[in-house]
Amino acid sequence: MPSKIRARVFIGLLLALHLPILFAGFIAPYDPTAQNREFPDVPPVRIHFVDHRGVHLRPFVYARIAIADGYQDDYLTPYPIHFFVKGDEHKVFGIFKSGLHLFGVEYPARIFLMGTDSFGRDEFSRLLYGGRISLAAGLLATFIALLVATAIGTVSGYYGKWIDDALTGSAELFLSLPWLYFLLVVRALLPLHVSATTTFMLLIAVIAVIGWARPARLIRGVVLSARTREYVSAARGFGASDFYLLRRHVLPQVMGVLLTQAALLVPQYVAAEATLSFFGLGISEPTPSWGNMLSLLQQYSVLMSYSWLFAPAIALVITSVMYWILADTIRYWIQSP
């Protein structure tokens, strides 16, 4: 498959992954923080089309009944799955309030597509809402890091001399930092009791500050090469300003590096947020993120008995692999004639 087509395919797959998370409030059937104490550690619900009366055109579920060693389905009454139903209020894009959900079932049945955690919270709803936090952290931190890297790498590569020495030295310093331990130390020095929004912004700032150095060195190399091209020298000889040369001839050549680095950095920064939240230094409960959802796996009983709680780890792996393949595809696309 040609690189350009592959890149478009994987961009489409990433959009298909991100859109449900973007519209988590509409797709998720329940409030991710709502606790159902009568339904702790419920296995994923089974969706049926057939019962003793025959085939149903509308899918349905059965209500769950707690028994001594777990749960069993109540096969007496099927509860059809309805679409575009009213439920818990949520905000669309953080602005408009809405109570409309993609699907749901009538009480007393529950549609726990990925089961529940020990507090009875719907794992599917938490996975979607948690993806908002984790992916937003990765995307925003990548944007900030590449913005800083572009500015520093361009200035360093274009002007050279003592500016290049100073900025290159700063990049070397940041590259020598063990980023994971640095993140842990910085977050540990911050107050423990801060709002989720404040914690989120601090995480993004710290991750972005650490991550600019490597792409800045790559951009510097591209700019160093571009500024010596004959057409750049010719344009300079005709009186073109530095701003014009950078905008018209130099920075367009940086776009390939930026796209590749963006595809590589997003999963790294998502993993960084998840790591901090896993250890209790990132987004804290009850706000879900993939990291603090995985913190339940520190318990041996959860590891052995509740396999559906591995869903955030699977989501992290799928997201990372898709971004890495996209980065590799973009690299071949740029290098191909």
C-alpha cells in the first residue's frame, strides 16, 4: 500500500478512536463518577438477540442478580436497548448541557458493557471520560513541546554562533534529565490537594517542558541544512528579510519532522500522564483517567479475578501502536520521491 494511502488510513483510524472519546458524554450511558454500591465488580453485560421466544430485532439485556459467588442473569424479563435516551446530564464541549445519550436500558436493568469497578462505577463510561483526560494531556503537551521546539530549533539553526551554542547546551541539559524521575519529583513537590483542572495543567506544563529538547535538535538540523540552499542564498541576495526566508523557504521543510515527532510524542505523553496518575501523582479520583483507573490493578485480587479492568491498558496499547505506525508511515511518505 502506498505511504500516502497508509497515512490516510491510519489518520482515519485515529479519528475513529478519538471521536467517541470527544463525545464521551453522549456515548457513555452513565455518569463516570456515579457509584452503584449494589453492583460492585459486575462482569461485562451480555447483549442478546435470541431468547426462549425467538429472535428479537432489537438487542436486549437481562437484569443482574447478586448471588453468593458473583452475579447471574435474570432470564425472566428481557430489557431492550433503546437509542437516543434521556439520562444523566453532561456537557457538550464543556459548554452546553444535555441529557441525551446514545443508548440505555430501563431500570432495574443496567447496561455495563465493560463491567464495573469495586465502587460499582461503569467501566465503559469511565474509559471514555478517562480517555478525554489522557489523550488531551498527550495532545496539548505535544503541541506546546513542538511549539517551543520549533522556536528554539529555528532560531538556533538559522542564526548560529553564540545563540546556537547557548540553545544547544540547554537542549543537551534537558536531554540528560531522566524524565520519569523528574516528573515524579516535580509532582511530589506540588501540593497534594489541588483541583483536577490545576493538576491537569501542571502535568501538561511539566511534560511539555521536558519534551522539547529532542525535536528542537532535529529541527535545528533541518534549518541548518535549509539555510545553505542556493535558492535561499539567492533570495537573501535579492534583499529578502529573515522573516520571509524562514516563512517561505525554511519552515516548510520542517513540517515533515513536526508531523513525525507529533505522532511519536503523543503516545509518550499519554503514557507519562498515565504513569503519574497510576502512582497517585496525577489526576486523582473521582475524575477518571486511564492512569488512575489502572491503579486498581495494584491489588492482587483485581489482577486475578477482574480481567475487564484491564481495558485502560488495552486502550493505551492500541493508541500507542496506532500513533507509532502513523509516525513510521509519515516518515516513509516524506522520504519517498
